[in-house]
Amino acid sequence: MITPRSAATPPSSPAVRKAVVPAAGLGTRFLPATKATPKEMLPVVDKPAIQYVVEEAAAAGLDDILMVTGRHKRAIEDHFDHAFELEQALAAKGDTVRLDAVRDPARLADIHHIRQGDPLGLGHAVLCARRHVGDQPFAVLLGDDLIDPRETLLSRMLEVREQHAGSVVALMEVSPEQIHLYGCAAVEPSADAGVVRVTGLVEKPPREHAPSSYAVIGRYVLDPAVFGVLDRTPPGRGGEIQLTDALQELATHDIVHGVVFTGLRYDTGDKADYLRTVVRLACERPDLGPEFIAWLKGFVAALESPGHEDGETLAA
Ligand code: UTP
């Protein structure tokens, strides 16, 4: 049983230092690419998706990161480790730019790995982090969910945890047609702009049962009380141990806030969103953008021109 805590209790929250990055899902939406490669390692322009996520955690001051990995543990471990032969070869050539690019992932934070034996659900993946996290609040960043690097969502969530204690989820308004794809929060207003009090959560509700249009997206700052709840959370939707179900219990007995996010977010585990992410980020890259945008304009113009459906060759 969680000790009930009133909203008026002065928070005594220790600073959050640890982040957990679950990356052990099966990635079935992206098969066959994910048959032998975790979806978190799919390249977004020239970095794997999970590197953007780790960079975001490090930028918010989280210097201890635990990856929860699954079948394809090696690819993720290797990416965040040193690659001595490659580094030596680049150093011998004097290619310092690429040498830095190869070294950067291992320098971002203190990175640890733990194995989720069976992908029993996101809640179970978080529970695997219990021993490493201990009795401290911690952040969870989903390894395939990218928040635009210019956004400060995670820092804002950490502030809300510091002010109010309890747990904090990130919420994004989605259309009624999309809500069945997400965890959905019942909310009431709070005194802080852009922050709501979460009174309940439901995983992937049908449109007619959704308590709001607020979808839970892949950033959380959790009180360690979540572990006790997860420990006794039975498999829920899809036969998986759902983090949303544990948060629903926390929202009933403890404090859960939601930070409403209105910025750019990319779900790279979804094929269409993955493609949009790569195109958008490539366009914004100073080294690639100008040439790529010029090509893209020609490509789209050719798509829109009459006759392309008859088999005309698209922009080369
Ligand atoms: P998803 O809901 O995207 O599930 O997981 P999935 O199984 O990876 O992908 P699909 O739906 O089959 O395509 C959200 C996050 O939780 C992690 C995933 O790796 C992803 O980062 N996860 C999910 C785990 O770590 N373990 C699990 O058992 C399930």
C-alpha cells in the first residue's frame, strides 16, 4: 500500500540523477528491419535514435543512464562503448571529426546495461531497473521516442518533480482518432501554466472511453514508489505489464502531475513517423540540408506533376 501524500505536503525530493532507457521491445511494427537490430538503433540521419535520447538525458543533467536491453543487447552496448580498432584507424588517418563522432556516445554519461529476459511489457522493463535505481526518483526515456533537441521538456518535468514530489508524466494532445494508440490521462487543472494534475490513466482506450485527449508520451520522472506498485501489477492490455496501469494506481494514492508538451516529438518506432523524422532532421542539418532540400523540392514537384503515375521517372 502506498502511503497517501497530500498535495500540501512540502516536497523533500532529492535531485534526480539517474535515467532508465527501456530498449527491449520487439519492435514488431518495424519488421523485418528489427529482426536482427533493435529499433532503437535505426539511424536517424547518421545517429541511432537512442543516441538522441541519451543526449537529451545528459543535457538535462542526468549523468547515470541504465539501458534496459533485450535480444539485441550487443548492438546497443557496443554503440555506447569504445571501439578501439576503429578509433585507432581514424586517429592514424588524422580524421578527428569522425574520431569524435565515434567517441562521443561513450562520453555522454555513465552508461550501464541490464537485460530484460522476456519482453513482458514496458512496466516490467522499468521494474528491471529497480536494483540499479534504488530508493531515488528517476527519469524514464523511451529509446525510440525522440523529443526535438531544442525542447526543454525533461528539464521542466524535473522542476515539477522538485516542486511537488510524486511522479511526473509528459502529455501531448492528440486527435480523438489517435488516442487509442496511447496511454490516456484524466486530468484537472493545476496552478502552474502547462502543468496538470493527473487523476487517472488508461492504456490505449477506445475513443469513446478516453477520459481526455491527453496522450502519455515517452518521458517520465518517477517516484521510487512505482517499483512496489509494478511488482504487484498483473499483465494488462496485450498481456503485458503496463507502466500505465502502475501509474494509474500512483495517481489514485500519490501525486502525479502531467507536463503538457506542445513541441516537436518523433516516434521512430512507427514507420511513417520515422520517415518524417529523418526527412525533417536531414533538412535542418547545415551540412546536408541545402542540397537535400533542393532535391526534395524537385522530387515533390515531380510527384505532383501530371503523368508521374503513368511511370515517368522521378527526380534523380
Ligand atoms: P512499444 O510500445 O513501442 O513496443 O514500446 P515494442 O514492442 O517495442 O514495439 P512494437 O509495438 O512491437 O513495434 C515502448 C518502449 O518500451 C520498450 C521498447 O523498447 C520501447 O522503447 N519496451 C517495451 C521494453 O523495453 N520492454 C518491453 O517488454 C516492451
